Amino acid sequence: MTTIFDFDQIPETSWCPGCGNFSILKVLKEALDELKIDPKNLVISAGIGQAAKTSQYINSNCFNGLHGRALPVATGIKASNPDLIVVAEGGDGDMYGEGGNHFIHAIRRNIDIVNIVHNNMVYGLTLGQASPTSRKEFKTPLQLEGVSSEPFNPIAVAISLGASFVARAFSGDMKQMKEILKEAVKHKGYALVDIFHPCVSFNKINNFKWFKDNTYYLNENYDNTDKMEALKKAFETDKFPLGVIYTNGKNKTFEENLIAYKNDKRPLYKREVDLEKIEKLLN
Amino acid sequence: MKNDISIVLSGEAGQGIKTVELLIIRALKNSGYNVFSTTELMSRVRGGNNTTEIRVSNERIEAYVDKIDILIVLSKNAILRIENRLTKDTIIIGQDSFIEEKYKNSQYIIKYVALSSLAKEVGGLIYSNVITYGLLSGIFDINLNLIKESITRHFSTKGKEITDNNINAVIKGYEKGKELKLGIQVEKDEKIKNQVLLSGTESIGIGALAGGCNFITAYPMSPSTGVIQFLARHSEEFGVVVEQAEDEISAINMIQGAWYAGARAMTTTSGGGFALMEEGISNAAITEVPIVIHLAQRPGPSTGLPTRTEQGDLNLALYAGHGEFPRIIFAPGNFTDGIYLTQKAFNLADKFQVPVIILTDQFYIDSFQSIKSIDFTDFKVENFVTRTDKDYKRYKNTEDGISPRGIPMQGDGFVRFDSHEHDEGGFITEDPDIRIKMVDKRFKKLESYSKESIDAEIIGSKNYKTLIVGWGSTYGVIKEAIEKLNDNDLAFAYFKQVYPLPNNTKEILSKAKELIIIENNATSQFGQLIKRYTGMEFTNHILKYNGMPFSLEEIIEKLKGMQ
Ligand SMILES: Cc1ncc(C[n+]2csc(CCOP(=O)(O)OP(=O)(O)O)c2C)c(N)n1
Ligand code: SF4
Ligand SMILES: [Mg+2]
């Protein structure tokens, strides 16, 4: 299926054949298209890594900045023009490692953005070192005897910091992934979508089969507005739940709380400067 | 008594000396006196010893002096640290219990004023500050109605009872001040009343607003934090997005997102925070997103002397960020320039799409001074954002290196910024020819800027034989020293743009037989920069790096010794 987010000429990607990033890209474009999002109103703020390259392959606005810094950039964009739909995208190393501090505080702020994290439990671009989400005992060219640190749990962290939308998808189920992404875009407030996907080149342990065997779908009756239940789900790791684990749209967003928009709802670029009023400050 | 009086208030942190300073300098200015004040603090919230110097003169003054004419002692142990600044003419004013025995039987003139008892008579020690304000007002014989009005204004939100008590307090102090009969008669100048009084911090904040700044984010770090707090106070009035970032890395990246989406954004920090921003600055360079950074210097390395002053971060600003790219660095030396240059920084960042850095320091930031009022209608907020068309290319190669910058939702094109080397459309490329074109394109912007470059200013004799070079906050002290020395062979070249070096640098330097550089650092960073670009060397260096600003006496003495 072609979407409005496709380029006329399909760009050559820098991904390995069989990589989960292809499905994520495809589904993201379709989800945005089905939501009738005008590409002119969308900005993808991306970091650096294989995952972050996604921004290169979507025909829209983008700010492909530094490794780890997609969230502050996205925050600046959204706060300056709340009319934009802003997606901050990157890998597990990008968002949870290098950008870990921003991850914490973006959640606390509750900026109305979608934070997509391609979680392959490894550093792909730098050829296979451990990432914050690598499982214990995962051996790499750098962690020769295997990872000894506890894996980072983005779902539990996000819920406990008050994230208003927390979901996990698997690139192997494009249908569910699309539904979740659509929900996330429609959600008002910060939305985390952590997407499991296999890195065929550098993660031979957490491969397609492993993800299939180690995940399950949340039950229809599961109440994803119950925070304590959601936290319990977040700590399930023998089999990881897939779906929207927690949602709560009650809190005001970051932009709504900004004093700059109290008396004037226009984005910053539409505003005039009143020099005479500024002169009065000098007295 | 003389026409140039220096008052020092000495007390503990947390006592509220700042309140006294703010009230009295305004009252003095409004009475027609030239005033300048500066504060030196210990890095602590309570206790210790902090001093504020207030100079009152018939002439324009912008420098710190060592001498103390009137010392107001506000706590115990408030004299020892500044003992060497006392002279036989110094008048020490304070209550008996605050003045140590060894000063009592000495050459100094001591006037006992029981501040605490007076305060208790009014209602408690809390009134000590206002009594001190009254005392100083009485000493300078300021119109009492003016003083009362200022108190009413200051406490307007606190209710009638508190205001009345403070009026009582100020009158008590005022009467004491007059009783002392110190006979101070500094000439007044009616014109001063029309001047405006502000701090270094405010000069940057007001300049930013006048430059159209509508977005600021920063992580608190002395002495830079006042700027974001100033804008926070005016956030609603001027529609400024203000956010405390989780760290400086966030701040530098957030302002790039803001500019990208059409805001005019800045961040404010000190050396340590700026160091954390380096990668972000480099990112702004390649993505060609405008940024404005205020860097208020304090002595390093590392935590260094957190509340003191130094000009030690010029090299940091100059070389910050990996890779090679252009930048512009300003260093205002007075508050008029602080407003003008900060205002201009936003226009230049927008126009040339390069990082613009404003270098100040603790001395600049924490000083107060009055300046001639500025006509803000002279300012122009120049907006260079263009509407995009369908085939918009973000990094179009142009004659002057400046690619028209679009923003999302303004036009029919997509706005694609990229931190990798990229082609004109913003797509990743490793093509060596495009790489060369892009590097050259970015540097062309600096060449284009040279047409707008700000020259160094010559102060003093036009036919100088000896030229003193200074930059940033040493402006006031060097200027005053030159005026006092009144030597036909001597001039001062004040650099407010430190990078790129102004177009007239070589010309003004080569006219001199002897070159002296004055810097508040240990290695003469600006001297080295000048040498690197012009090949010219300084015969004499006057450097200071103990954390304090240069004093007027110090500069005069050093310059005399060199002639
Ligand atoms: C400051 C900085 N440090 C390190 C790097 C090198 N680097 C690039 S991507 C990356 C990690 C990639 O892992 P992840 O974010 O999980 O993305 P993936 O490639 O796995 O999709 C690293 C360490 C960098 N670009 N910048
Ligand atoms: S290295 Fe791994 S994550 Fe990167 S493209 Fe190849 S398979 Fe995908
Ligand atoms: Mg990864």
C-alpha cells in the first residue's frame, strides 16, 4: 500500500534485509495516513541509530538531530507550535541510554507527543553492544561474559512517572502495532510506544521467534486505566504483555500549562513583538 | 567631602542586603546622583560575609573601587575580610556589638548607630534593612517624601500595617542619618533623573525581549540564572515560553526545536553548563538552526569559585563543539551594549543561522548602573523565515551561503533538518563533493557577516602611542582609569565583538607603539586570539584571576608603572 508519506522515488534504506525496522516504518506511515494526518502538520524528531533513520524515509517534516536528544527537540517544537503533530523516534539506546534523563522528564512534563522506541535490545548502528534493555547474560563484543546489569524497564518507569499512555507492540504483528500507533497519535498527552523488533544482524538471542515465544496479548477484559494493575503488568517479564498497558487522559499537557499560551493561543511564530511595551520595563 | 563616595554594606548572606541596595540606588538615582553598585558573595545561602559596594558620584562611574569611604557594618565579623580596604578617612557605621575591639581604638572614624535596637523599637529585627535604607537616605539628604513613596511602593502588596511600620522604620533611620552630620555633598545632575537603572541581568533579559525572544529554557547555574528568572516574571506579559530544563543538554537541544518551529529562543548558562552544551552547539552548526546562548562566566575549572568572577571561558566559547563551523561571540562591557548586542543576537542568529554567544560574567551580571534611556522604536525584530514552496530545499546553496529557512506549516514544502552531512534537500549524503560544498557554504556565512561586524571602539586619545585592549566587563574600569590618567598618548580599545575579530582590529593595533592587554583571567585568552589572527603581540599583560574584578586603583597603579 502506498501512502501520502511515501517519497516519489523510494529511498534506499540503510537497514539489513529482514530487520524489524521495515515493518515499523511501513506501519507508521499507514497509521498516519489512515488518520488523515497532513504531512505538512507532522514533524518527526529523531536521534541517531538505525531506528532513528526512520525519519529519513518518511516524506514529511523532520529534525534528525543528535543521538539521545530527540525528546528535548520535540519538546521545543511542540511548545513553540502546539498545532503540530510531533513524533519523537529512536532506538532503545537512543531514548533510554543516551537520552535517559530526557525520557524521565519528557514523561513528567506530559508533552502531547508520541514517543516511538524501536526496542531491539541491542545497539545496532554501532555493531552490537549491549543496550539498556539488553537481557542479563546477553553476550556482545564488549560484554564478553554477558550483561550483568539489570535491564531497564521502560514500561514500569513510564507508568510510575505518570505517563498518560504506555504501550508495547511487536513488529511481528503489524495489525496490532498499527492500532496501537493510531491510539497513541490520537491520545492527548505524552504517549510511549515501545516496539519490540528483532535485529537480525546483532541480536541472535532475542530474535523473531524469541519475541513470539516471550510475548502475549493483553486480555480483552484487562482494565488499562488501573495504574496498579498496569504496574503489575509492567513487571511481567517471563512473558511480556503486548497492547496498551496504561492510559489516562486526565492530566493537562505541558503546552496547556505554559503561561505563554494563557492569553494567546497562537503558535509563537504568529506573534508580534511590542517594543514600546518592552521599553516600559526600563523604569 | 569628595564628589565620589564609595559605600560598602557588609553583612551575612540571607540578611537582605540586596533589598537595601535596590532601594538606595534607585533613590540616589532619582535624586540626580550617578550610581553604580556591585556585589560580591560567598557561595552560601546563610552566614559568611558578603559585601555590596555602592558608588555615588557627580560623574559617570562604572567600576569597582578598593577604597571605602563609608562602611556600614551589618553583622559580626563583617570588617576583617575587607580590612585592607579601609583608610584613615573611612567612616565605620554600625552598632557597638558588631564592631570588634581592635577597630574601636584605631585610626578609623566610628559612628555608633544601634540598628538592632532601633529595629526592635519598630517591631523587630526584620526592620533593620529598611532602617539602613533610611540611614543612607539621611546621610545623602534625599527628599524624605521620595523615600516614603518608595517604601509604599515596595510594600504595596503587603498590607497597611506592614507598610506603616516600614515607614516608621525608614524615618527612624533617616533621622539618624541626618544626625550623623557627615557633611556629604556630591554634586547632583538633574539629567540623571531621566536615566534608567538596571542590572546586568536585566540588560540581557530586556535585550532578549527586544530581539523578539519568546522561548527560554535553562538549567539553573550561577551567575546566569537571573536571566531566565527575569523572563519568567515577564512570561505572561510578553508570551514567553519558559521552561526549566532537566540539564543543559536538554536546554541546548530544546531551543533548537523551538527555532525549528518558528520561535526565537535562547538559553542561559555558565561555564560548566556550557561545556555540557558543546555537542548541541555543533548540532546547531550543521543543521543551521539559529541559537542564542548567554554564557555568564565564573572562575573554573570545574566548580571553581561559583559566586565569583572571571573572563576564563572565552576559549571555551570560541572552540566549543566538535567539527569546524562559524559562530559569533559578543562581550558587552556596559548595559547599553548588553541590551543592543543581545537584541541584535537574535536578528543575526536568524539571518545567518549560526550560534550567537553572549559572554558576560558574574561582575557584569550582578552590577547595577544607570544608563541613558534607549529609544526602542529604533530596534527592529528582523524575521528571516521564508514561506516554503513545493520544491523547497532547506540547504540550498546560495551566493552568500545563507539558505532560506522555512518552518513547518508555513508554505507547501517540507522542512528537513539533518545532523548528518546532507545534500541541499537535507538528505544524508557521503558524497565528497557535496561535503566540500556544504562546509564551504557554512563558512561563507561568516564572510557574509563581516559586512555587519561590529568594530572595536577607541576611547581616549585619538593619537595614542600606547593602546590598552580590553573586552567585555573590564570596559568600565579601563575607561574610568583612562579618564583619570588623562594622558594624550593613551587610548583604550574596547572589543564588544570578540569573534570574529572586528574588521578594524589590525588597523587600530598597528597604530600603537606599545600594546597592553587587560583581562580578568590567567592566560590572556583574548591576547592569544588576537595574536593568532593578526600576528601582533602584546608587550604587557595585566591579568587578574583571584575571582575578583579589577579595581580602579589597581588598574591606574599598574598602568602608571608601565609608563
Ligand atoms: C554522543 C554519541 N555517542 C555515541 C554515538 C554512537 N552511536 C550511534 S547510534 C548508537 C546506539 C544505537 O543503538 P540504538 O539507539 O538502540 O539504535 P539501533 O541502532 O539499535 O536502532 C550509538 C552508541 C553517537 N552517535 N553520539
Ligand atoms: S543492524 Fe539490526 S537493527 Fe540495524 S538494520 Fe540491521 S537488523 Fe536492523
Ligand atoms: Mg537498539
